[in-house]
Amino acid sequence: MICTPLPAALHPIRFTTVDRKDVSTELKIKPHISEGGTVCMEISEEVSTVIAATANNQNGPSTTKRSLDTNNAG
């Protein structure tokens, strides 16, 4: 029996591109103080996590991101 490799045209190379993301909790607070002493704050929160059901996917896990921006007038 003689075995020969298949020509490249009959055996295409397949590849998958995977994009990696950082997951974290980020909290930003920016205070503003008026001349009268009133304190106002800009608050920004962003939470990104791995979706548990996708943790063992062949191409890597999926992530989710939530964010909130608010102002607090004192």
C-alpha cells in the first residue's frame, strides 16, 4: 500500500480567531466642591464578568459588561 498526502487544495487550513478580554470591576468617583462648600460627585461603575455557562467553551469563554453613570448633588 502506498500512502500519499492530499494536495493542499483538497485539505484547506482552518483557523479561528479569538479575542481575549479583561474582566474586572471598575469604580470611578470624581468629586466637585462648590464655593459654598457643597459637594457633588460623578460616579461611574463598570462590571465585566465571564458568563459561567461558557467557561469551558472550546474557543474561550464569553463575557458580559454592565455600566452605570450617575451624579450626586449634595
